[in-house]
Amino acid sequence: MTPREQQVAELVADGLSNKDIAAQLMIAQRTAEAHIGHILTKLDFTTRVQLAAWFIEQRESRDR
């Protein structure tokens, strides 16, 4: 996952909408949507919920 995709994944895990992610990262909403699509494909997920749960699990493992 690219550094930008990691940023987007974190914001998804934080519960932000595509519009809010775009605003926070100063990118187009469509670009945020594309990043999320790429992340879901790379991780073989189909929903943002799966992505959020995975990211939170990764963050907790890293913090141990």
C-alpha cells in the first residue's frame, strides 16, 4: 500500500466520508474514491467496514 493509501485507510478507519477525506487531504472526492477502490482491491475486501476493521487491527498490533 502506498503512503497515500495508508493515509486514506486511516481516515476511513476514523469514520470519515469520501467527501471529508478529500477535504482533509486536499484532493478531489473522486481521487479519494479511487484510492479507496485501489485499497479494497489490494486487500481483497469489498466494503469500507472490512478496511476499517483491518486498519484498526493493524494499528493495535503495531502499538503493542
